[in-house]
Amino acid sequence: MTVIFWFRRDLRVQDNQALIAAVERASSENSQVAAAFIFGRGFEELSPIRRNSLITSVSSLSQSLPKGLQLSSGETGKYLLDLAQTLGANVVFATRSFDTHGMLEQSEVAEQLYAHGVSLQLVGSNYAVEPGTVRKDDQTPLRVYTPFYKRWLGHLGQRPFQLDTSLVEWVPGSGELPKYSPDCKMPIKASESFALETWHKFRKRALSDYSENRNRTDLSGTSHLSHALAHGEIHPRTLLAEMGDSPGEEVFRKELAWREFYADVLFHNPHTYDGYYEPRFEKLRYDSEVDNPNLEAWRSGNTGYPIVDAAMRQLLTTGWMHNRARMIVASFLVKDLHIEWQVGARWFEKLLTDFDPASNSHGWQWTAGCGTDASPYYRVFNPTLQGYKFDPNGDYVRKFIPELRHIPGAEVHEPWKLIDGLQNGYPAPILDHFVERDEALARLEEIKG
Ligand SMILES: Cc1cc2nc3c(=O)[nH]c(=O)nc-3n(C[C@H](O)[C@H](O)[C@H](O)COP(=O)(O)OP(=O)(O)OC[C@H]3O[C@@H](n4cnc5c(N)ncnc54)[C@H](O)[C@@H]3O)c2cc1C
């Protein structure tokens, strides 16, 4: 008998509770383990940068397993069933998913396998505390972050899991990785060991100043661990186990808890992946996304507001965007362009190499004013002031907008005020922020009460 392990968003060997369970089962039955990864149905729709990033992660994982991965593309349940039948396996292990699509996928796969006598064992999660665990005294879920955080702290303490891969025989890998997209030239580094290296460097380099610098778009003041957490190259348990109580560590722990809070909210409200958490915002008047030139300007980083455009170009060229910048561009889309948050969330999903359904949908809803703990809808970010505040020397803007590199210092945030500001083809603002802010507030009035 063979035990199959199905890798999903847990692309690591160490501190992987479900993989350990699979190995223990195989070891107790004196059988071997086949480790599989399937590039699912949506893979081809991702941007080249996201596709290449996933291929890199999976390729690194395959190299770090004793005999590599069984690789396939297409229909997950069918492939796992074929593999089980070929290898004579009656059990598949995997990490349990708690997001909308992940839950649906695992229940479909379980049904498909079960119909042929193969069981799907879901173990652990990609979170320090499993979504659904933190609850109020009356057992209902929490809707506000701070009380969630306080209770979440009480559930921490699980030590990272260690795996000895030599405990069992591994089935030699088979199949091929999809081809890297030639449309993306950016070199991508991603693996379990790179994630650990990134974490250890961040601890030395920036964790102590994290609380002061994390909002500065021009500094590398954050961990850049979001890709690794989203792909599961590192588990938050591993990070938390190595953290103390310095002010930087306290704030960093709170950020990890935002990820867990949003996962918990999405688990309890699966419709909020693309539906409103606060339903009255469905009635707000939005502009159509169809043939909307402003949407194209936003996507391509040509709105004429430098901080917005730098951020959107950072996303296009690197597949990542600074958290402060995500809030600024999200506010701009919803409150200056009056376009629904789902349009922006879909664009992020296509491009972000750290795409996470819960953090993305709820990051958008928070900024749009319709999520949990929402920043109130009437708080509209002024993109120019945000630029001065969080990119005080203009370095972030100049890094991503070559047409503005001739402008030194912070003046780069208002190029339209300079005689030569727009000389290299950078556009004038496509709209007047103050006019659109008033328009957003007027539309809010219509749904009040
Ligand atoms: C509109 C919008 C969309 C977003 N979409 C995503 C997404 O698809 N995937 C994603 O991982 N994050 C998303 N975020 C949250 C946040 O922007 C990123 O996690 C962060 O920028 C990643 O960079 P980092 O790893 O250097 O973060 P750090 O500041 O080093 O934080 C460490 C980790 O904590 C978690 N974290 C930090 N801030 C948040 C937050 N506000 N919400 C949830 N988790 C957080 C992340 O896992 C992050 O890697 C979004 C935020 C907004 C406002």
C-alpha cells in the first residue's frame, strides 16, 4: 500500500503537520509515500509572474523531497484518483483549507475519492490557530479584530513539527512542470529554505524598527514573507516560535494575526470572497468597469497621481505591492473612480504572487469601508498627502516611474505643479481628487439609514 500526500498551499517539508501524519501512517504500515502537486484548473488564467512564481515554488519543493513530486496539470480529483489506483493507495493526506474555493475543492475531491474507496484525510492548517477556533464566550465568531487578537494569543504555543524524511520510502517523482512564461523576465526566488533565510535576515535587519518603518513605501521595512506564507513555504508557527516581546515583535505578531483574523472571517462567511461583508454597500452607486478608461489608467499606473501609479507599476513589474500602497490604490479605485472593490480584488488576484483569498478580499473590503473593522467609508485617502507622508523623499515614486526621475525630492508627488514636471510623457491627473471625494460622500448619503 502507498500513502499519497497532496501538496496544496503548504509547499514545505518541515513544520508540515499533514505531511508528518502521512509519513507516520506510511511508516506504521511499512508502506511508501507518493507526494503530489497538481497545477489546477485556474493556473493558465494567472498572470505570467504569478505562474512563474508558483512553478518556482513547486520546483524547489520537488528538489527538496527525497525523490521529487508526482506532477500533473488539470483536474485535481481525477488525477489523485488515477494516482491512487495506479499505486494501490487507499488514503490521501492533505492540509485542510479554510477559504471558499479550498473548502469546495476538498469536499469535491473527498467525494470523488470516497466513491472509489479512497479516503481523504485533512490535517492541520496554514495558520497558527485554525480558523473557527477563536470564539466569543457564547461560541459565536468574532467580528472585530482587537478582541479576536486577544483571544487568539491564548491559543498560541504549538511548537513547530519536525519531520525525518528517511523514516519511509518515497515513490520516485513523475510528470513535468509547466513551462515558465517567457513574458515575465523577473527572476523569482522561492523555496522553503529561501523563506527561512528571508525571515532570519528580516529579524536581524528590520524587525526591531518594524513598528516605525512598516508604513514607509520607500524603505524595505517589512518582511516580504507574504509570498512564502501564501504558498506555505513557511508556517506562521515557525515564525511565532522564534519571536520575543520587543515592540517590533509585538507589532509583527499583530500583523500575522490580521492574516489569521481574515482567514477566520472568510471561513465563517465564505460568500465574502467576492460578496459584501456589510450588505448595504451593495446598494451604493458604482461606475461600470466596462470600457472605463479610468480603470485602464489605474491598472497600468497612469492616473497622474504618482503614489498610485508607482504602486500599480510595482505590482505589474514585481508581483508584490507594499501594504500602505495597497490601501492607497484600493481607496483610489473605490472612492475616486467609484468602481466596486471586487474589480480591484480580481486584478490583485491575477497579479499578486502572495495572493491570499482572505487577506485580499478583506483587505479590499476594509479599505472600501464595507468589511470588518472597516475604515469608515467617509475616510477617503488623499493620494497626494499619502505620497508625502509615506514616501517622504519621493524615492518610491522615482523607482517605479521613469518619467518622473528628473524631479528630485518630494516635489515628485505633484509633478503637474512644475513647469517641466510632465515633460517626459507622464500624464496630468485624470481626475480632481477633491471633486471625486465629494462625489463618493454624496453617494454614501444615498444609502445611509
Ligand atoms: C487591498 C489589499 C489587498 C491585500 N491582498 C493581500 C493578499 O492577497 N495576500 C496577502 O498576503 N496580503 C494581502 N494584503 C495584506 C498586506 O498588504 C500584505 O500581507 C503585506 O503587504 C505583505 O508584505 P510583507 O510580507 O512584507 O508584510 P509584513 O508587514 O512583513 O507582515 C508580515 C505578514 O503578516 C501578514 N499581514 C501583514 N499585514 C496584513 C494585513 N493588512 N492583512 C492580512 N495579513 C497581513 C502577511 O501574511 C505578511 O506577510 C492586502 C492588503 C490590502 C490593503
